[in-house]
Amino acid sequence: VIIQLEKMKQKQECEKKKRIAEEKHKEWVQKKREEERRERERKLSKEMAEKATRELEKMQLQEKAEVKYKEWLKKKRAEEAEKKKKEKEKEKEREAELQEKKERSEKIFEEWLRNARNKPCPVLNGYGFPLGNSTGLYSCYAYVMA
């Protein structure tokens, strides 16, 4: 009977050890799963943070590019306005020069008209014979043969 009791006792101890080992195994598996879950969450949060950082950098870069584009556009428009202004000034100068030239030519024409009135009228007797006399040009009809 003692042997049976000892065998039973050993059997109970074996079962107890088995249960303890199973519980420890379960705890270890649970801890391992928990660790893996935490690791996945940490990786996920890290990826999300990196993604947010990349998006933020991208937005900042885009804003910077937009600001530079607006500055460039503003500069370009200012240059175009300046160019148009210079062209208008040149056109005004050309018009002023043309007006001045026109006024000068009208003045000269008026002066010519005034001087033309004071000039003597041309002789009507013809070319080379003013008042019927020879002007020294040779002509076979100028001399009469006797």
C-alpha cells in the first residue's frame, strides 16, 4: 500500500509539475504574443510618425515652392509692366518727334510760301532768250547770216 501511495504521490507530483509547466508555457506564450503585439504597435506608430513627417516636409516644400513661384510671377509681371511703360514712353517720344518734324516742315513750307510771293515772275519769252536777247548759249538760229 505504501508503494501505491508513493506511486500516487509521484503521479500527482508529475501531474502538478505538468500543470505548472503548462501554465508557465501559457504565460510565456502570452508574454511573447504581448511582446509581438507591442512591437507591431511600436513599428506601426513609428511608420505613422515617419509618414506624417514626410507629408509635413512635402507640404512645407510645396508651400516654399508656391511662395517662390508667386515671387517669380510678381517679378515677371513687374518686368512686363516696366517693359510696357518703356515702350509707351518710346512711342510718345516717336510721336513727339514726328509732331516736331511736321511742325518744322509746315513752318519751312510757310516760309517758302512767303518767299515765293516776293520772288520775281519768270520771263515768258522762252528758254535762252530773256527779253529777246541771246544769253550766250550757242544756237544756229541766234545768228543771222548776211
